[in-house]
Amino acid sequence: MSENKRASFGGKLSVILVAAGSAIGLGALWRFPYIAGKHGGAAFLLVFLLSVLVVGIPAMLAEFAIGRKTRKNAVGAFREISKRWSWLGYSGVLCALFISGYYYLIAGWSLEYLVSSATGLLYNSSLPFTEQFNEFQGSYRPLIYGIIFILMTYFIVSRGVEKGIEKASNVMMPMLFVILVVMAVRVAFMPGAMDGYRFFLSCDFAEAFKPETIMMAIGQAFFSLSVGMGCMVTYASYFKKDNNMVSTSLNVSLLTLAVSVLAGLVIFPAVFSAGLEPTEGPSLVFVTLPEIFKGMPLPSLWSAIFFLLVILASLTSTISFHEVLTAYTAEEFKLSRKGGALVTTGISIALSAVTFFGLFGVDFFTLFDNVTANMLMPLGAMFTCVFVMWFMKKGFMREEITNNGECNNRVVGVLLFMLRFITPLLIFYIFIKNFL
Ligand code: PFF
């Protein structure tokens, strides 16, 4: 596609909502509260905040700069600047494939729960929620709902950048904030909510500053901000030339942090109020929360609202990694946009089926999750920083993020210093330390 014909996102707010839509998803609503609860509560929050500031934001800016400069898909973008670095784009595409292998399936669980809440089945059944969850997992429905989720994503992505992605994010993101705030206020009035706040916000610094925990926080920052895998390169290829990318990255990060904290403030008080254990991952949201809604007036309604929230947040994220693959296949293999989206959809369905049926007894959920968040994304981000600061022509990053000096301020100097030295070295250090 030529420079003039290439689509672009509209105004400043749209750009923020689209990028925040990618960032805010299962990572903030599902992954963050559980990891924070397990690794030091508020102290983890502090380490997460530092990770976002020191590694997340600079790396996001590096991706923005590459994407907007080249206006190409992840692979095309790196290749246009330097053929020797195109592998970084491929690493992003690989990462998007791995994420496609499990993310749709988990997102699909919320579809099942929305349907069973809205029809009343979830609350009228005589089976306990754990057994309902196990029964669901033992059926073919997770795969079916996963495929429906992929098709919903396809529907939006194939409509194009402005009519599909931008429009969807502009409607869904504000809805998500409203629902989340209503939920946070609602749980605050539940008996025993205080214990939840205490659990989530108690500080355990010894736990939070272990290298393993710092790696988790960095991994969470990358996963949650969708950085380290070419997603922001792809989205920034649709930014307008005058977008203030420093302010965009700060806004997106702030919104992601706010939603992560809000999610914790919804889930933990609710879990404690029902006298349940803040247990790991899937069960935290899908088994314990229905237990809580059951004790409230109009359980089906609250429950349906909550799962709708998870669906909206997940959908704006699935759109973004689908777009990484769609832009790549369409541009690199000279297909139409619809064609690229179709190929991506087919591959996503195949990968989800592999994860669902499990091959050779491998747990693909955990494997894909760990390999992406704790390996590919941090390394991808580290090399992207090294690339823009050490291999690009001097001044490239400064020119890009200040729009050739138009929006210069003091933060820029600090960000450039971090990008050159601190961010890559810190990722490298923690990565090595975690493996030794
Ligand atoms: N940031 C998304 C979330 O937190 O759920 C996940 C994600 C989306 C990761 C897009 C990577 C990506 F490219």
C-alpha cells in the first residue's frame, strides 16, 4: 500500500483508545490481580509501576517510532530500516502466533459465562461452580466459543482500520471503564471487603524485590502494554505524523495501570467477602466470582455485566494481535486485507485447536504464556531498544518522538537516556539473573 493510501487512525483520543484497547485485556483483568496477590501485593504493584516506567514506556516509544516512520507491518518495518534486523519483526509475528494459540480460548470462556449468566443457567444449576467449570472444560464448548471469538475478531479486523478497529475501540473502551467503576463501587459495600483490600494492598517487599518477581513484573508490563512483539509497531504505522507519541505512550500506560489496579480492587474484596481463597488464574475469575454474584441481588445481571466487560476488554486486545498477523500476511504476501485477515483467522483456529486438544500431553496454555510474556516479549523489547538507539542513525529517536523538535520537553531527554542505557541493560540483567 502506498504511503498516501494507507489507512490511519483519526484524532488524538482515538489513538489513545485504540492503543489502550490493545493493552487492556486479560492481562490487566485476569493475569495482574492473581500475580500481584501472589507476589507481594502492593509491593508488587510498586515493582510493576517501576517496570512500566523504566522498561514499558521507553520500549513502547521505540516501537511507535519504527512503526510510524516506516508505515509497514512488523516484519516489513524492521526490514525497511535494516535487512539484518528483520528477524526482530519475525520474532513479533511468532509471538503473535503463540498468543493466538491460547488467548482466544480463555477469552471464549467469558462468552460461555455471559450466555449462561444471561440465560440464568449458571445460577439455576444444582452443580457447584467448580463442577460447572470442570464440566465446561471437559466439553467441546471451550473450543467452539474460542472459534466464535476468533470470528468476532475477524469480523472487526476485516472491516479495516478506521471502520473496524477504531470504531470498536472508541465504543468499547469507555464502556469498559464505566462497568469497571460500577463494579468497584458495588464490591466496596460487600461485607468482608476490607480483608480483600488488606490482602491486595499489603506490602511484602522481601517478596516483591526477588529477581524472579521483578522478572514477573517486567513480563507483566510487556504483556499488559502489548510491547515487545511488533504490536505497537503495527498500530503506530496507522498513526498520523503529528501524533505526540510521548503523550500517547504515557496515557496508554496510565490507563493500563489504572485498570489493573481497579481489577484488583474488584476481584479481591469480592473473593474475600465470599470467604473464598484468592487462588490462581482461571478459577479466580470463573469459579470464585459467580460464587460472589450468587450472594447479591440480581446475580445473573451482575454476572452478565462482568463477563461482558471481560469480553469487551479481550476483544480490543485480540483485534490487535490479529492485526499484527493480518498486516503481515496481507502486505508481505500481497494479499487483500480481507485475504490476510482470513488466513490469520484460519491459522488462529488451527492453533487454538492444537492447544485445546493438547498434543503429546503438553500444556500449551502455560507454555505459550511463559514463552511469550517471560521470554520473547522482554527480549524483543530489549533488542528493539538496542536497535533504535545504537544502530539507527544518531538522532533518529529524538526526531521521531519530538516530531522533529515540535513537541520537545524535558521528559524526552530522560526517556532517551533510559532507552539507550537503562532499559536494555535492566532487561538483560534481570533476564540473566532469573535464569542462573
Ligand atoms: N495486552 C493484552 C492484555 O493484556 O490482555 C495482551 C496482548 C495484546 C499482548 C496484544 C500482546 C499483543 F500484541
